[in-house]
Amino acid sequence: MADIATVSAILSSVKTATDIAKLIKDSDSNLQAAEVKLNMAELISNLADVKL
């Protein structure tokens, strides 16, 4: 049977892995939001050029 230290280390590793997965997921969302903002800025710039 595993001792308390081993179980604690396993739980800590699982928590760390979960935290890393959440960060990766959030990074992807932030990247997509940044891409949308960039595309909107380019669209606004192109529309301003057309208006001139």
C-alpha cells in the first residue's frame, strides 16, 4: 500500500497537470480574441482607406 507521502505527491502532480491544462486552454482563447481584434483593426483601417 502506498504511503501518505506518495499519495500526496501524486495528488500534487495531478493538480499541477490540471493547472497547466487550464493555462493552455486560456491561452488559446486569448490568442483567438487577439486575432479577432487584429482582423477588426485591419477591417476598420481598410474601410477608412476606402472612405478617403
